[in-house]
Amino acid sequence: MFKINSSYLKLKAGYLFPEISRRVNNFSKENQNANLIRLGIGDVTKPLPEACCKAMKLAIEEMATESGFHGYGPEQGYSWLREVIAQFDYQSRSCDISPDEIFVSDGSKCDSSNILEILGEGNRIAVTDPVYPVYVDSNVMAGRTGPVESSGRYKGLKYIPINAENDFVAQIPSEPVDLIYLCFPNNPTGAVATAEQLSAWVDYAKTNKSLILFDAAYEAFIQDPKLPHSIYEIDGARDCAIEFRSFSKNAGFTGTRCAFTVIPKSLKGKAPNEENIDLWSLWNRRQSTKFNGVSYIVQRGAESVYSSEGQSQVSKLVSFYMENAGIIKTQLEQMKLTVYGGENAPYVWIQTPEGIDSWGFFDHLLNKANIVGTPGSGFGAAGEGYFRLSAFNSRENVKEAMRRISCI
């Protein structure tokens, strides 16, 4: 009989968000009249920017003509989109990134998982804890970890706690690691990294010949002008970092699907024969083989994000969600809860009340207030005792959710 990938059997029982869905579905069946407010999964709720809709409508009209029809596009993304990304997201911040170092894709979630295909086995891997579950689970699926331990952590991974005890600062390991997953602004805690902190990581990576996998999906939500938006704002990062970005949260493309990954041509890894190989060529080959590119229509929509109209509309979207985050943070603090995040990220990270674990707090809010959030333990062992609320919802729902919580 054919064999399965046994690494999947090492996965803990259920990915975090399907488990949330299971519990919510069971609750809904038993409480059909309950008016749930969902502040759990970080899915946006506002409509797409008008500039994006206009651009995509025009692209559809083009596709209906002989002269404007587009079939297969370049697997790396159309040059006109890569050029505006390079100009607005990198060169405007003095980052030495060229258009041909940008690969347009259908999601950072996919890219941060697929990147493992060009990285060898035996790499020592470090992740923050709590952590976006995809980083861990994709390594488990690829056979890069040992079994799960009683703590909920996987053998073979180096976990870096970020919590109140260390001011949510990711501490640099005392021993060498090869791959480092960093996400700032952080999902789920909302923590940020200063230029000095990122510089220390770049220095560590260069000293130990490590690779930083930097997830900047929430960079648009940074409010503090002193904070870096890209790892490439740090000198030397071109030689040790890959950056993942997305249009999902800033422009509302969660259901439209467009993102990009940056791989500098100067970034090199070691082959088994000790030869230095540039990762750009490997990723380009991978994408050319396994990916047919994001649709022409969607890429035109993404391009419009960088128009003056698009920039204004995206800015308003970001401001709206950050105002929601501010309301959540302020109201919860008035309820005497200990709260983090919500200032440079659309997530508020709550310390659960004494005596209640994170899944217990999930059930408490679901049953008593009909509010869906995300238990911190689902993001890793260090997330136990915390709970995440998302600012991605209507103003009316956010205010009503805070009212309900204040009454329980």
C-alpha cells in the first residue's frame, strides 16, 4: 500500500483556528439565537479600497478584448507591480532592494511555508514563543522537527519566549542557530522591534551565517515613526534575511490574495559540497516550476495600492483598525485587565485573569459574552495565560464587545 507523510501525524490535534471554529460551531448549534462577535481570526471586515476595485474592473474589461487579454503572466509577478513595490516600500526608506528581487505571490502564509523547499534538512531552527502557528506546523509537516513534547513544544526547535517578563523582547540565542523566524509587529502579541534590536539580530545572523525569515505582514500598522518597517532598513540585512509582505491586512486582500517575498541576490546559503549558492536562483526556479503567478486582475488591484488615491484609502483603513485597537485596549485597561499591544499592531494581547487559562478564558467569553477571541496557548506554550483580540471588525461590534465584556 502507498505510504503517507508520517510527519503530519506529529501535528498537535488540530490547527488553532480550525479548533476555534469547531468550538464556535458547537456553541452556535446549541445557541442558535446568539449574536456572536468575532474578534478572533485576523480577517479584515472593511470593503476593498475603491482604487483597487476600479483597477480590477478596468483589468476585467481589458481581459474581454483581443488586445488587452492576458494569459500566463511571469511567475515572479508583472514588472510594473514589482517596480512600484520596490519604489514605495523599499527605496523610499533607503532600502537597497531592486524590482527583480521581489516575487509576487498569493500569500505570505504560502511563501513562509514554501520557502522550506529551498532550505536543507538539518538546519537548527529558532522561533519565538508565542508564534504564528504556520512557522512551526510547516516545519513539522516538512519533517524538520522531532515529536511534540508534553509542554506542547516540538523537539528540535529552539523556542524564544516573548512575554511580560522580558518586556516582549526576543532574546538572541546564546548558541548558534541556522534559521530564525521573526515577525514584527508581532502576531499575536503586538510587540515591536526597534532598529537597535533588529541590528543585533542581523549581527548575530551574519556572525553565525544564519538566515532570518522576517514576516512584516503588519508593517503598515506601525504608528511610531522611529520603528523600522523592513529588516532591510538595517545595514547588512541583504546578506542574511528574506522578507515576507502581504496586501491582506493593509489593503484588505485576505479574500483577494496577493503578497510578495523579497530575496536579495546577494543572499547565499551553503550547498552540501560547501559551495555558496544564491537563494534568489533557487526560489526563482521553485516559483517557475510550481507557481503560475497571481492573476493579472489581482496584480492590477495591488498596483493601485501605490497610487495617490490608493495610498489615501489604505491609510484610512489602517487608521480605522488602529482606532478599534485603541478602543479595545483602553476599555480593557479600565476593566483592570493587563493588556499589551494595540499600539503598533491591530492585535491586543490580554493577560487572562488569575486562575483562568487561555482556553478557559475563550470559553468564558464565548458563553458569557458571545465573543470569539483567540487563546494564547494556541500560539505556543509561552502564550498560556494570555488571550488575543483582533481589531479587525466594525466600530459598532468593537464597542458592543467591550460593553459585553464589562458586564460579565
